[in-house]
Amino acid sequence: MQELNAIQLLVVWAPPILLAITLHEIAHGWAALRLGDNTAHAQGRLSLNPLRHVDPVGTILVPAILYMLGGVILGWARPVPVNFRQLRQPRRDMALVAAAGPAANLLMALGWALLMGLAALAWAADRQWLGMPLFLMANVGVLVNVVLAILNLLPVPPLDGSRILASLLPPRGALALARLEPYGLLILLLLLVSGVLGMILGPVAGWSQRFLHDTVFAIFGMS
């Protein structure tokens, strides 16, 4: 990856990132639709067009600044609208809608891992022109989706993990957690600057990557 120029890096990184954030948000909207709320569908947010989900600050500006600073890359997409009052069982369904996003990222990580195995086979068969770029892109796809899934499962409002936790807490606890939402970004930035976020994401993401890598390569009979 270090040998790639800026354009090659963009080609390798952009598709996995755009696909990760797009399908993450679509999964939220699709789950809400299945559970009774059609708000996201009515606003055209169940779209594969990434421009409908990109947040100029959270998707572009903040990750770019953090990348240049060499730290953990933190970003977000434009959340799909969900009217929890329209859900059939609001407390339960809120958790299901929230969990749909990270679940989509984990499925994409598995898909990218399988593509990585196929790319490695092509690379080993002297098709480096095809195998190498696909392998690099798939590796990024695994990394991005694993990190997004883990990050969004943190119980910090407004991340998905806080929605899941709120559905499990008694009403008073859920209300107290919801009151933290205006300070959620500040909390995340403090965790990032202090290094705590990296200490959480790094080991878990690294283990998940190795697990997927080893599993897929075992399936394809490669060491």
C-alpha cells in the first residue's frame, strides 16, 4: 500500500468506503421499513447512490484531516431518518434497526474477505494485473467494514450501540443515555485524542481481520 500513488490509493480506498457507508445506511432504512416505518423509503434514502448518504463534514472533511494527521480515521454518513413511533414495537424494533447497520458491515467484511481469497488465487496464477488491485481493495474492504461495525457498536450516542443499549435499559436509564447525545461527537473526539478509541478498535479489528483472513484462506486451501 505504501508504494501506491495518490490516484491509486483513491481507486483502492474509495469503492470499499462508499459501499460500506451506503449499505450501512440502507440496512437501517430497510430494517425500519420491514418493521413499520417507511420514512427513509419515502425520502429516497434506500438508494445505492452514495451521494444520498454522504455527509460533507463527516464523510469527507473529518476523515481526510485525521488521515493527514496519521491517527485513527473517524467519520460518519448522513443518518437515515427513522420515526420510532411508527415502529410496531418501538423499544425492541429500535434495537433491530440500529443493529442492522453493523450487521451489514460484518456481512460486507465477509464478502470482501472471500474476494480477497479469489484475488490471491488470481495473483498466484500469474494474473497479478488483476489479483493485486483486487487483493488490496478487498483488504481495505475488510478493514473498513470491521472498523465501522465495531465503532458503531460502541454505546456512545448517537452510535448504533447506544440505541441497542437504550432498548435494554429501563426507561429512566434510556432517557439518561439519550441526554448524552448532544455531547456524543465530543465524547468520541476525546476518546480519539486520548488514544482510548484506538486501544478499543485496534485489537478487536486486528483479531477480526486475522480471523477472516485465516478462515477464507483455509477455505481456498492457501496458507
